[in-house]
Amino acid sequence: MSNTANRRADRREFVSTLLGKLPEALVVTGLGSASYDVFAAGDRPGNYYLWGAMGGAAPLALGLALAQPEKTVVCITGDGEQLMGIGSLGSIAAKQPRNLTIVVLDNGHFGETGMQRSHTSLGTDLVAVAKGFGIANAFGIDGLERCNDVVEHAASRRATTFVRVAIQANEPPRALPPRDGTYIKNRFRAALGFAPF
């Protein structure tokens, strides 16, 4: 856990600021709070919300980044969801899509199952893990003032980027995006110029 716990970012403010500066980005969310945060920042067709695929956000974002190399792809997820899919960082490192940015909102807890402490509050350093897998451009931030650093890396599409954002362990009111997977998929495909199927 960060030694500057008192400087942890407000999750909603951070996500809203980030997405406000990346209006054309394709966004994949992890389940639960990450989806609520992205939806609260403003629903848009380029948001792909995951509801029950714990561990699936980063690999889905990897596939999307490879399929849409000219687009900025941002994965916004939580520490628990990323821990569940930790092996996906190996695949991401092997492929190194320059247009992919993974943002992990880390409150040190499993927010969707009762706020039990997660591994990140017990010593796991997600930035070190990402670097260990081979994602060289991995760093951590603990305040809103460094949001522009994340925006710059994502918008430039120069390298795969992994960012661990230390956030407050609070639970803002839920803002629920659509739950209809077919609707989300078809809307997302239409935003990319593809027909529904």
C-alpha cells in the first residue's frame, strides 16, 4: 500500500477527469465499481461494460487494441479484478500493443464481495508485477494531479502502459450502466462502424 494513503485519489473524480480528456478512447471496464465509475463519468457508445467476467477486462482490452491499432484503448478496472486476471499481463507484455493503457483503481479491497482486504493491501505491488511480466511503461500514482500523465501516455499511443492509481476505499453511490450484453456489444460495434450480429 502507498505510504501516502492520505493522498489517495477520489475514484469518481479521477475517472471523470481521465475520460473527459480522452473523449475518443475506446473504454473497457472491469466488473462492479469500475463500470459504475465509467458510467457515472458519462455513458457513450465506445464504453464496453463487463458485468460478470471477473478477470476479463484486460484480455478483452488486449484483443480490442490489437484489432483497432489506430484507436486509443483504455481498460479501467479494479485491483481485485486485475488480480483475478493477472496472467493476462503476460499476454499483453508479449504483444505490446502501443495503443493500450490499463488503469487499475486500487483501493486495497475486494469491493464487490464485502470490502475484504485484497492482496495489494497485503504487500502485492501491481506495478512491480506488470514490470515483471515485461510491461516497461508501468507506474503508480496516488493523486488527481498526475491524471494528465496517464492522459499523455494513452493519447500518444507510443507504448503499452500500466497505471496503478491509489484510490480511497469508499463506495460512492452506484451508477448502473446497461446490463443487456447484446445491446452493449451491438452499440459498441456500431460505434466502430460494424453491423450487429
